[in-house]
Amino acid sequence: MMRVYILLLFLIVIVSCDTGNTIDAPSESYFVKFYGEDGDHQGVDFVVNGDGSFVLVGNERVLGAPLSQQIFVVKVDGQGMILKQGSFGLAGDDFVKDIELTPDGNIIIAAENQKNVNDKDVYLITLSQDLSLLNSKQVGLKKMDGQESDEEVNSVTIIQNGYIVSGSTTAVSTTKQNDIRDALHLRFNNTLSLVDDKSGLWKHTSGLDNSEDVLIKMFEVNPFTYYGFGYTNTQRGTVLDYKYWAFSLGASGLPTNNGSDLLDVIGDPIQDEKLSNVIESPLQSGEGFVLSGVKRNSAGESHSFIVKLQKSIFASGDVLEKSPTNLGDFSNVANANERMVNQTRMLPLAGGGFLLLTNSNSVSYDNLNISLTKLDNNFSVTTQIPIFFGGAGDDFNGAIKELSDGKIVIVGTMTLGGVSGQTKMVFMKLNSNGRLQE
């Protein structure tokens, strides 16, 4: 039987924890730190600055606060010590999804603002490095009947002269029964002004026929070509299930290839595959794109699912597919956490191979843990032992990066104080093998 190591973080059980609680590692080079005052805090993503500091972003729901869920931002030094922190948001609930460094050294954050049930808007903010608010923008679309639509955000991409926000919207162009969502690709200039689709300069949405279409990430190949990666449940033959989806847009945001041919090549017709992460493949694994997410069968059993596409994603040739890890049964996880549960992150390592960050229910059947697995260049599990981070409650991964010295840093969410305890943003600095020791 394969052995696993679990970092049991229930050693800290203080529910009303102070900001920056720490589990000291055997070496000062490695640590596990928690951020957030009384209330619930989630860790979603982070960026690494050139001076070795980090800006972490997540969500917070503070007890007794005048607003609901807000965007929580923490800037820390290389040892995880807080330099500055702040909260940002609008009335209603805010859900942060992505953070990126802008070319001028500032920060852009992509989020959703939920005003009512089934009524979320795109919400963008830019911050300086001292976490001062520079600009913000809220955008909502309309359905065919003029009613408010629901926009969900997955990422923001920095392009020449602006940004593209990827996600999905219920502002679909048909009334077909299964046409629930279209892929959303809103374009903004550098001052966060929306490029209006009525101008003919950029189309806001794309969609396949009578389906739910979700865009995870957009890449700018050049000013005339953009690749989009997501998932769809458009019908193929007699089958209606979720599959990874890749398509291309031209200079005005109109589809130049809807990717329908790839849908017959990728995935399993009797399992759902939902994409959550896309990266550009490093040279050692062959240029192209690496897509990762979760494959789930009708019994609720889940596996990681990785697909490698060529640099020219529609070129003929083999498509590499792998399901390297068993993630357990997610069927009992609350629907509100579905997007967090299905999240995966792929990290190409400078020395070759990849780290795969997932959520896992394969160790115990009453809670989720954060799982870290090392893969080779062909996405097969190496002989190294997988590592699990977690405690008595549910824990969720957020993002992972490799530093120039080979150390691994991870942000995520952990539950402290037992199964029903509060959640806190967690930040871990690990060695190159994902451990808290030399």
C-alpha cells in the first residue's frame, strides 16, 4: 500500500486566531502561516514580487462587519510576515478569482460581486504595491428579455493594451432548453474601460449549440489570434456530458475555430471532465498547453485529468491524456464549494517534471485535504510519496509557484478548530520536494 504523509494542522485550534498564526518549521526557511481575524477567510491566489515579497488574495467574512463577504488582500515578506493587509469590495458578496502583476508593477484582481441570487457581476480592481486602491470596474450583462444575467469569473489575462476577463454568463443568445451559459471574454483597456461589443471592436461571448459553455483562461497568441480554454456539455452524437473545450478568436473577438473537432478527441463519453487550470507547457515537455481539472464518474468518484495540446492547438497529431491521481468521492461536498473542490493547479518545475496541486478525499471520507503530487514530463506519478496537508475540517488548495531557489510556495484554505471551525488563509513555504524540512 502506498504510504502518505499528512501534515495535521489541528495543532492550532484557536478559533479566534490572531493574524499571522504560525506553525514553526524545523528550518526558518520553511513555514506554515495563517492569516485572518475572527471570521472565515479563504486563500485563492498570489503573486511573487521581484523583491521576494508576496501579495496573497482571498475572501473574508468577518463577524459583525457592515458588509458581507469581501476581498481579502495580504502583503507579506519572504518569511510570511505581514507588511500590509486590507479588505475591498462592494455591497453584497464578493468572490475573488485571480490576481496578476501588471506591466507597471501594480496589481489587478478579478472577482465577482453578487447582488442577488443568480445575479453576479464582473468586478475588477487595481491596487498599488502598498495596497492602495487605484481603480475599479463593475460590469453586468443583460439577458434577451432585459433581465439581469449572472456572470461568473475564472481569470484575468494581461494582453497588449489591456486585459481579458474569462468566465461565463447566462446572457445567452438563444432560448434553447440546455443553453444555460455562454463563454465570457470581456475585454478592458488599461484604465479598465470596457471595450463595448456594440462598437464591433470586441465580442463579449462565445458559445456552442444548446449547452453550458465556460471559459477558464484566454491566451493572446498575437493581436489577431486568441486561444480560449474551458469546458462545455454540448451534445456529441447522442451524448451530453462535460468535456474540455478549446477554441480561437480573431482580432474582434469573433470565433475563428469553435473547437468542435477536439471535443470528439478529448475525454470519456461516460464521465464529466471540467477544466480548472491552463498553463503554457515548458520546453522539456514540448511546447503547447497543459490543461488540468477533474474527471468524475456517475458514482461521484473523481480523478485528476490532464490533457496536453500542441502549440498550434488545432493541428493534427496525438493528444496526450492522463489521469494520474485518485481524488476520492466529492459527491457529499456542499454545492457551494463545488468550484473550490474541482480546482487543480499544475506547476512546471525548472528542473523538469511538474507538481500537481489538487483537493483530495482519498485519505479519509469525512474531510478534504490539500494534495501535492510530483509528475514527470509525461504526467506520470514519480516514485516520490504524495503529500497531504490538512486537519479535521475541509481544506482547499488555491495556488502554487516555484521560487528561483527551488522552494515551493502554496496558498490555500484550512479549517481550524475542528470540523465546524473557522477557515483561514494558509501560506506555506516548502522545500523543492514539498516538505517542511531540508
